[in-house]
Amino acid sequence: MSLISNLGVGMRGLAASQLAMDITGQNISNADVEGYSRKRITQAAAYRRDPTYGQMGMGTEIINIERVRSSFLDVQIQNQNQEVGLWKEVDYTLESIENIFMEPTDTGIQTFIDSFFDSWQNLSNNPSNISAREMVKTSAEILNDVFHNLSNELSDLSRTRNDEILQRVNKVNELTKTIYDLNIEIGAVESGMNNANDSRDKRDMVLKELASIIDISVIENDVGQISVSSSGNLLVSPAYHQKLETTTSVFALPDGTSVGQIGIRVAETRNEFKPISGQIKGLIESRDVIIPKYQEKLDTLARSLVEKVNQLHTTGYNLNGYTGIEFFDSRTTGASDIQLSSSILTSVHNIAAASGGELHTATQNVLAAGGHNFGAAPQQLFRDPTWAAPVEARNVVKGTAIVSSPDAVLTEGTDYVIDYIHGTIQMLHAGYDSVDLRVDFQYRSGGFQGPGDNTNSVAIAKLRSDMTMEQDLHGNYTSTFTSFYSAFIGELGLNRNEASASLETRQFLIEQYESHQDAIAGVSLDEEMGNLIKYQHTYQASARLITTIDQMLDVLLNM
């Protein structure tokens, strides 16, 4: 090998050492940058074929600059991030529901249910006392307000989850656009047989964030560009990317209000987008499954309370000796609209603390044609008009009246109205003036024992410990109001523990995978400082080789 050839060997050594020092400096300066993968140069011995000696070394050549990273661990981290995103949203939702119910505390609904039945127990001690009756009304109104507040807070939580779906969809579109742009950068570099190391680092970070929001599947082509699909929908390819978009549907609720639900679809294909993991899946499950589940349990408790209290209250007598009066409004659909009946709101005298009589069916009530003309005075109903001394049918049981003509059954509120307390009927138009009308109904008999009767208030107070909820296969009730509520609060706690445990497990796995990845791709300052010294020495040695050859050439030329 000639001196000129050796001079080339030294020059290549200088260039390799210089580039290696540049890469080392880059590693050191980015040691604390998240997602940065340490870089290293790949070198190989340069050689040529010599006819005399075979292969002759020509120094070193730099093959490429590559990043040190495990793609397998990246995939594992992405997979676990999808689950972390899902369980993080589910855990947050369950935690929020726990905070809404605030059990066990003095401000939880259980306290106010107990106060409601305590007020009935107190009324039973002095059923004619107006203050005790006011306490019953007040405790019921407070309980209603607690139901309303809980229902409203659950609805607000659902709307919050709904709004966050929109934010996550916008974030997905932002991230997929970034991946598409990085695809172009990487393809431009790697189609020339080079490595787009920093662009790949950026893309891996974006993929990691995207995986926490939706489930993703990634395929890479020969020039480093990737295709990203989610739930069977291709979102990014080397040639294009497509956005997700939201739709809004409005649904009517039983209490008369309405709510808008956000749906997701692929913008170009209009296919419905249903993620199977990630934050959006957690948000959808929270909005459509978890929150409605506990809302329905709260509604069931409210409806059952209304039904059972009204069943007893309508059989009892108020202070004036009338029965058939509702305590709660029977039109209640759930916790959002539970309220007292208009009779109780009007006067606490209508609280039926006394026991009612037996249930009977009236007979022979016929409104003769021409005697029930529209506009005439209300007609009195009787227990049995054929008796020698007919008894007025006071305390008609609400909902039992059936008024019929020879050809049709009339409609209450359209054709007639009934005063259930006083037992009278009033026609609302002249359409049936010319025909006989038959009136069937049920009424309660028995004597009103006076304002000191506490029998019904005792029975209502006893509802606290009666089996009133959750029927078994034989139709028997298996739980009290308290045990039903305690059971679903306990279920809420178990679900929260499960979500928290699932979240912690997956976060632990991510920490383990990232720890392994850091051991591979992370920058060790001690290692880099050692490399820096090594490359400094190789640089100095290459420079000394060039200096020596220069001296030898100088001697040769001056001979």
C-alpha cells in the first residue's frame, strides 16, 4: 500500500472519529429528552482486492447512523397504553360517582331516607300535631331535593364524558395528521437508503399518545412508512389519512327532558367508529353503560319509595276524614322528578296518618240519560243506589273508575272528571247526554277513628324495615330500601376497586416495559463519556498517522 493510500486511511479515520464524536455529543445533549433514542454509527472495514496480497485494508467506512431501540417493546407499550387509557377513564368515572353519592357520610342519601321515616315515626306519637306533620313534609321535600341533586350530578357527569369524546376525536385527527406528515419525511429520507432516526422517534411518541386514546394496529413498509388502522378502519397510510367526525343525536328522557349523544364515524366512508380500547372506549362505556346503570338504580329506589308510600298513604285518612290521597306525585319517573303530590303541598292536613277502611266495589251506579247533561252540577256517586238509605261513595279509589256507554268506554279527563275524595262525577261535553252511562269504581269503607289515629303513620314508618324491593322468581320482595341502596353502593365500591386494580396492573406493566426500553434506548452518560474519550483517542491517532505519513512524504520528496 502506498503512502498516498495510507494518507486516505488516516483521513477516513479522522472523519469517522469526528462523526462519532458528533453523535456522542448529540446523545449527551438529549439525555433528558423524552422519547429520544440514543444513536450510534455503524462502521465497517474498507478494503480493496490486491492481486498480490488479496484483500488490503483501506481504513474504515461509515455505513449509517442508526438509533438503538426495541420495536417489540414499543408495540407492547402501545398495547398496554390502550388498556391504560380505557381503565383510566372508567376509574375516573367510578370515582366521580362515588364522590356524588358520598357514602358513607352524613350527607349521603341514606341519612335523608332515615330522616324521612324518622319523621313518620315521630308523627305516630302525636298524629294530630301540625308541627309533626310539617316535619314529615319538610323531610320529604329535603329527600326529594337530594334525589334531584344526585340525578342532576349524574347527568352532568354524563354530559362531561360526552364533551370529552369530542375533544378526544379532535386529538385523534391531530395525531393522525402528524403521523402522515412524519411518514412523508421518513419516506423521503429512507428511500435514499438512510435512516430517519429523529423523525422515527417523533412518530413513536405520537403513536404512543394515539394508542392511549384508541386501539391501533401498525404495519410498516419497506421505506419506513406506516399504515395505522383502528377497529377495522384505516386512518393513516403512506398515501393519505382520513379524519374521524362526530354526530349528535337527541334522545328524550322519561322526565320530559332531552339529552344529546355524540357518536363517531369515519369522515370519508361514513362508517360508524367503535373503538375497542383506549380513552374514547372508556368514555363511551362510562356514558352509555356505567353512569346509566347507577342512574337507573337511583331511579328504581325513587320509584319504589313513591309506590310503596303511596300504596299505604292512599288507604289512610287525613285530618278531615278523607282517604285516597297520594303522598308523592304518582307521575314520578325517577330521581329527577320525584315530588310531593299537590294535596300534600297544599296542606299538611292531607297527610294520612290514620288507617283507612276496607276496599269495596260499588254497584248499580247508572247516570240516566238527560240527567247528566254537560254543564249540569256534578252528580253524587253511591256505594249502592238501590239501598233504602243510599250511602254516598266518598273516598273513591283513584284509577278504579270506569265510565261506559252502551257502545264505548269513556276517557277520564276528556269525557269526564271525578272528585275521588267527595265521590262526584262531572261531564265535560254534551256528546253522551242522550244515553245512560254506567259507572264502576271501588271505594273504601270503615270509620275514621279521628285525628288521634296513628295506625297508618306507623305502617308507613315500618316501610323502612319491610321487604319492598327486588323480587325473586316467586314474586317475593327480598330487600329493604336500605339494603337495596347499600347493595348498589357496595357494588359501586367493588367496581371501583376492580377498575383501580386493572389500571395499576397495566401501569406497572408499562413501567416495566419502559424500564427495559430505557436500558436499550436510553442515554447512559457514563457510557457516552467513555465513548467520547475513545473517539478522542482514535481521532488523535488518525491525526498522528497523517502527520507521520506527511513527514515520510516530505523525506521522500526531498531525497
